[in-house]
Amino acid sequence: ASLTCAHLLRALLGAFSLLFQLFSPRRPAMSGKKLPAVSNPLLLLSATQLAKKIRRKEVCTRSGDCCRTHTFLLLPPSRFDAALQEAAQVDKLIEEETGGEEVLEDRLPLLGVPLSVKESYCLQGMPNTTGVVSRRGIVATVDAPPLVQLKRAGAIPLGVTNTPELCMWWETHNHLYGITNNPYDLERMVGGSSGGEGSILGAAGSVIGVGSDIGGSIRMPCFFNGVFGHKTTPGVITCENQYPPASGRDKEYLSLGPMCRYSEDLLPMLKIMAEPNTHMLSLNTKVDLKKLRFFTVPDDGGSPSTYPVSRELVEIQSKVVERLEADLGVKVQEVRFPELHYGFRIWDTYLGLSDDEGKPPKPFAQLMGEPGRPAWPLWELLKWMVGKSDHTIPAIVMGLHDMLRVFKPSPYIIKQKEKLQRDVEELLGTDGVFLYPSHPRVAPKHHHTLFRPTDFAYTAIINTLGLPATQCPLGLGKEGLPLGVQVVAGKLQDHLTLEVALYLEKTFGGWRDPGAN
């Protein structure tokens, strides 16, 4: 039956591919084009290093040399002017501080550090549309709580970055702002839904950023753009003041977290963003990697809904295993979970469940039409075929899927998820981590996600399990595109994956300048 479903799915995708090629607009070819190399050494610093230089007056923040942003950010002149004013205030604060560098570091650990923000977060005075044309002109009047904490720590928001329409697709494209390109190859996608963040960080256009993740929306962009990203244990960082708002059981699977080029920035950012719930995590606990139990999960067992993991990603994960065993003297055990075979169906089923009060998730068609009337997905599909729809084809398909969803969940799928949850939690405990592919392939070309729509199951299943995970870059592959792996730990054991990220960066080199030879 699974084989028949696989053949049927491939046939449907082939037909859809032909339809898309017939009706979609053409883009100029950009294959092989990438960004130029970073020329300003300040752009190569971590937030930790940059903040230290600012405190020591080695860098003047109001010079604006700490970022190259104009081609990445949805940045009105008013925000850029405000950022320069805030930078000037930083310089003045440092001049007037009498307690010394240590006092500033303790009170304002990110003082003067440029910060970019996913557009779904409310950042006061900035657009908050998530790429929906009908929300054009909607501006946030408050800051989301994690941004309040980062600003209190001294970070300076530069602006907001692009997302897919309503954040529910894994290519960053909408009809309000357009499509976001990968800095390593402009013809490649950046992932989603925190795709603008992944792109600007991979391009050294910002120092640190923040994203959200309900199916891989931090980890996929970080993987495709060669940077670090952490999906926090759900419930630690509040998801208030974001759009779309969480509904149904979203809060059980939605996580917010830091994104950055250098692993040493993950821990201090998480400590700040998690306030006032930092006590839920053991972020001050020293981790001895030699005392951890390591596991590797090579793939999802050959699910018909996902493509096989590419050879180069299989090989790089194997190299990680070899280095862990050689450097730390640990034994990395290979494990397989048959239930991963149903990863997408598990995620899709649980995302459609009602909350504890019986309220179902907000209909996608309603979100498509806000602040006006709900959209009609079938009518929008017909309009799209003649180039008249304000919505992207992924959003239209999501609306159709939502309308056709069977609201009575499959008992078999529920049983598979519950068994997977038990087995994974028993395996990991409080001292175990496992490696799992971030995706079956390196960054695909633009719109190719439409022909392999459920490959994000590799990240999505971790959301459904409610586990923390850190995406770690592992150099570049044969096409010059980033490789990587996600490191997963038990609930509230975020400190373990962050420590492994530090090791992997030291061992494999971390982020690479897209323009370097």
C-alpha cells in the first residue's frame, strides 16, 4: 500500500509540476551567482566578540559598519535612522559609564549589537504582514516579549525580514515582498518560514537574528544558509505578539529561538530570550560531552512522502559520528524508529487537533483574507492560473488542504506518534542526544519545493515530539552549498545540544563566507 501511495504521489507531483511550469511567471536565470566576499572584518565577528569591542570603545556603533543590510531587510528609512540614533546613545552610554566594562557586560551583554527580526514578530513601528497582500500597511504597535528582552540587553533592531505567506511554507516567497535568494547561489531557495533571517545571517548582513519554528522554520533556513539555529523546548519562550497567532494545539509545537553565524552566540541569546522562564532550562550547567550518550538516526526509514537523504548528507553525518568517537572516546549508537516513516502524517494530524477547550485551529482561508473576509481557495486557484491572485500557490494549496482535512484523526497515526514519543524520550533521558538529517537535500532551486512538498518532515517530526534541536552547519558540499545536521535532546535539555554545537563548529569550521573561494 505504501509503495502504491508513493507512486501515486509522484504521479500527482509530476502533473502539478507541468501545471506550474505552464502557468507560473518566468525568472531570469541566476545559476551560480552568489554574493561577493565580505570585505569588512567587523562583519566576520560574533555578537559576543562585537559586544566586547563596543564596550572597549574599539568600535563606534553609530558608524553603521557592523551590518550590510539594504538588500535583505524590509527596512523603511525611519527604522534605519532610529537604529543610528540608538547606536549613538550606546556610544554615549559607554562614555558615561563609570563602573567599567564588567558592569556593562553584566547589565547589557548585547550592547550595540545589530539584530534582525523575522517579520512575523511584532517589532514596534515595523510591518507585521507575513507577506499577505491584504495586510499591506499593518504596522506593529508593540514589541514581542523576546524582542523586549533583547533590546533591554542592548541589541539594536535593524528591521524585519521576509517570510512565506502566513509563515506556512518552506520557501520564502510572497506577493507583497517577493522571493528571497540564497547567498550561496541566488537561484536557490533559503527555506522557511524564517527564510529572510537565514539569508541575511548567511550573507553576513546582520549579526544575530530571531526566528520561530513549528515545522522546521528555524532549522531549515539555517541549514540552507549555513548558519546556526536553535529550536527551543516549547513553552519556554512566549509566542505572544506574533502573526499568525497560535491556535488549536500550536503552542505545544511552536518554538521560538536564536539564529546566528557563530555557535557561541546561541547560549547568551537564549538566556535573554527565555526570560522570565530561563529557570526552566539548565543553561548554566556545565556539560561534559564525554559523559553524554550519543545516537545517530540516518533517515526516516524510507517514507514514501520524503525523498531519500542525499549521499553527501549521509556521508557528512557519518563523518560527525567518526569525529565524535575519535575525539571524545564515546560510542555513537545507530538507532532507527520505524514510526518516523509516518513523520509528515503525524505532524499534519496533530497540527489539526483542537485545543483542550475543544477549539480547532483557525481556518487557513480566514487567515488568507484578514483583516477582511475569508478567502475562497478554489476561486484563488482559478485566479492564480490567469495571474490575478494576490496569493501564492503554496498558500492556496494550504487553504484547499485545510478545507479537505479529515478532522477525525487516524487512530493508527495517533498510536504511531505515542509510541515514537515514548521510545524517543526513553532513549534520550536527560543525558542523551541524537543526530538526524536537517533535510534530505541541500538547498533546492526556487519553487522546487512544490514538487517535493513534504520533505520538511525531517524537521517537523521534532516539533510534534516537543524536543529541543540545534541546526549546525558542517561546511560546503560539492555544489558549494551548505551541509549540516540537527542535534536533538530530551525536553528541557537545550543546554546539551548547544554544547554539541560548539564542538561541531570547532571541528567542522561552522559558517563559511558565501563569496570566499
